Amino acid sequence: MIELLAKLTAKTPSLNPIGGKPETTWEDVAGSLPHLCRHGTLYLYAKYIDIGLDPQLHAEAKAVALAKYGNKDAVRVKALASIALDQALNTGHCQHCQGSGQIANREGFEQCSHCNGTGRAKELSQRQLMSALHVGVNNVKNLWRPRLNELLADYQGYDMAAEESLRRLKKNN
Ligand SMILES: [Zn+2]
């Protein structure tokens, strides 16, 4: 995750300077986020400002996925939408090493075995996806994994747009 955004995710009510002038507030940050579709906006608010719109965000994520893939397998499409949203909100860092890629031991530090030192959360395994959606391995490979990747790419696009806006905000202050 980009350093600037990492700072913003510190969920503190204080108005500490984000960089730039000291009176930069969370309202400034909110105002700097790009104008996106409702889904993208709710996602960025939930991820970076934590203003608690989760139920709306979940509903929107499902609606967007249904619009994309149709109602044919609606239960699975909605489940996939939740999985993608959850991954997008929580990616960035490995839970075991808090994203550092290292775990403290008696001698100092060792590489985190959960993320192999990358610090990033692992993507869902084929098996996890199979059991979450109650489908077979070929179905995951040919249909659901590509769809999951598509949904995740959308979120990545929102992240990139936010990152760019926040950089601009920082530079202008
Ligand atoms: Zn780790």
C-alpha cells in the first residue's frame, strides 16, 4: 500500500497533519477523493476514512456485480461480490506480520512465513474459493477466479484514483 494512504488509514479522530499545512483535515481528505460512481465512492470512504457505510457498500457491491454478470447465478455472484469487497478492503497487509514481512524472534527478526516476506495478504486459494461458492475446481478456474480478478481490478482502479487525488492534495498544501 502507498505510504500516504497507509497514514490515512490510521483510524484516529485527531486532525493531525497529513503532510503539508497543519490544518489539513479529514474533510479535506474526503473532499480530495475523486468523483466516482457511488460504488467507488462508498468503497474509498470505507477504506480510507472509515465513516461506516458498510451495509450500503455491501449492497452496492452486489448490485454492481449483478449488473456485470447477470442474474443467472445470482447467489454466487453476490457471494463473489462480498469476497472481492472484503479482499479489497483488507488487502495490503499480511495479518501475521502487519505488513512488515518480518516476525520478531529471539535473535531479532525472521521472514514471515505466512506471506514469504512480501508483507502482502495472500490471495484466496482455489480451495477457499471452491468452498465459499460451492463449486468445483474447473468452475473456479474458468469462471469465478477470472470474475474475482475483474472485480478486484475495479477496486484497484478506485485505489489508484484516490492515491492520485491525495498526492495532488498534499502537493497543493
Ligand atoms: Zn506476513
